[in-house]
Amino acid sequence: MKTCIDLRQLLEALAGGFKALAGGKVVNPARWPQLDIPDAGYSLAMPAWMAACI
């Protein structure tokens, strides 16, 4: 059986993440590294970190 994430939960999580980012609670360095893949495109890593909300 396949299940999907609840759209409301996803939007709430995204909203919380953007609020934390705007509030300076998230560390997110520039995208790095960029790997160029000839004739196919590229791959980017987008690291980020914030303290757990427990």
C-alpha cells in the first residue's frame, strides 16, 4: 500500500521552515558543490541546519 504525505502537513512544515529561516534560526550556506554532468545537466547539494524543535 502506498501513502502520500498530507498536503496540509507539508505546507505547515514548509511555512515553519521559512519562518525559521527568516528569523535567523537556520544555517544554510550557498549551494555547493555543483557537479556538471556532460549532456545531462547538473546536481546541486543544498545543505541546511537548525536546532531540533523538541
